[in-house]
Amino acid sequence: MHIRRGDYEAHCSLLEGLAAPYAVYNVIPGLPDTYTPNPTNETTKKLIMPHCLPTAQQVIQRVIVVKKDYETQNPGKAMLDSVFLMTNANKEWLAELKEGLSAIGLGNVVTWRQLELHNYEKVAGMVRVSGSCGSPSVV
């Protein structure tokens, strides 16, 4: 899962005030979880935050739905019990999310902080390579 936090806290609040879509794919008809803002309707403006900057509990609730859908559509296949989190969330928020995911049966929750990433792999871990020596910095 790619869960952008950090820099999105101010960004999502700005988008909420403008009633602007936060990602183009969120307004494509037929895709799940679409969000089409209406600048004249305060209710729809408030719907952006669960899409753009969900709480840990909102992410967990969404994972419950996705996990159930997968397991219903794939009877007899391996159950979902692992997830890779690509995120720039702070450690406290991430700890809450990992605890909640573990409680719903995802026993193997891994973040980029637990991986040893090299060169171009760093993009999968929300790590930016800076300088000529390639020392990573958290995005």
C-alpha cells in the first residue's frame, strides 16, 4: 500500500478548501473509491480527507473490505496475511496502523524502514537519493 502522509497534511487541507480532486484517477468513473468534489457543497468537500489523508482507522477499515473481497473472489487460494507499506508517515501513526493491521489478520506488515534497499530500489521505500555518494534521506 502506498500511503502518503507528511507533506500531504497541508496539501490535503488546501485541496479540501478548494474542493479540488487530490488525484486524477479518483474522478475516473468505474474505479472504486472515486471522489468528485463539488465546491458548492460542504458535505462533499469534507469527503476529501478520508481519501487524501485517511486516519489509521480509516485505512484499516478499507483493508478489511479489500481483504474480504479478495478472499470471497478467490476461494481456496492463500489468504492475505502480508502487506508492504510504502509511506512517509511518522512512527507513531505507523505504529497505530501496524497494530490495527495485525489485529485483522495481517501478521506480516513490512515498511521500507525494515528493508535494505540499494540504488534504484530506494524509490519503492519513499527514500530519495541525494548527493553524489547516494546517501538516502526520508521523503
